Amino acid sequence: MLVLEGRDRVGGRSFTGSVAGLPADLGGTFVGPTQDAVLALAAELEVPTTPTHHDGKNVIHWRGWARPYHGTIPKLSLTGLLDIGRLRWQFERISSSIPVAAPWDARRARELDGMSLGDWLRSMRATASSRDLMAIAHEVIRRKAVAVANEASSAA
């Protein structure tokens, strides 16, 4: 087998960057225990895998403290969960009205384009917990986008 790498580094989508000063995986780096199709394909192609730790607690740096949590997102109060659900519904409602091929043609394009995520969250009267959680998610997505853009420009 011959593997050709199109970037100035090995790893494909795997990339470790930094989020809030802490190392974070910013790309596809592992196959989880529920991803049966990918695991079956790896076995069929005799691609070795290495077990990864997936039990236990995750850790989030939240409001100045490192806090452990179980599951996909940190434990939120009922108010926090309801607020995240409400924000998600609002975001999906707005995004469904924006044409992917021409977002500038959306009815509220100018208004939305001039608004930061923080501005939008304040306009939606998001709770402090929701704003904090969305800020973390935004930073992870922003850093991933920067890493992808940097990789694309260095490959060109």
C-alpha cells in the first residue's frame, strides 16, 4: 500500500490545536465504540485500531474552574436545558430561512451579518450558562475553521 499525503504534515483530518490555552483535538482522531460500520470496515481492511478511553468523566473549563462531567455536554439545570433547547430551535428556524447557495439573499442577511454570536444570544435573552456554553462551542468551531483554512492554504 502506498499512502500519499496532500498536506505539509501527516494526520489527515487529525489535528491537535489549543482551545482556551488547553490542547484539544480539532479533527477526526478516533473511532468510538458505537461507530460499528467504521469499525467493521477497519477490521475488513485489516487496519489496526487502538482502544481508547471512553468511560468516566469529561472535563470542561467552566467559569474559571475545571469541572468533570458525564455524557456529551455538562450537566445543566432544567432552566439551562430549556434555554439551550429554545436557542437551538430559534437558530434552526433562522438557518432554515437562509439559502445555502446565496446566503446574502436571505431576508435578514444584512441584520444577521452585522451581529456577533454574543449579540444574537443577548437578543434572544439567553441565560448566562447558555452564553458560556455557546462561547465554548463557538471557540472550538472557530479554531477548527482556522485550522482547516490554514491547511487548505498551505496545501495550495
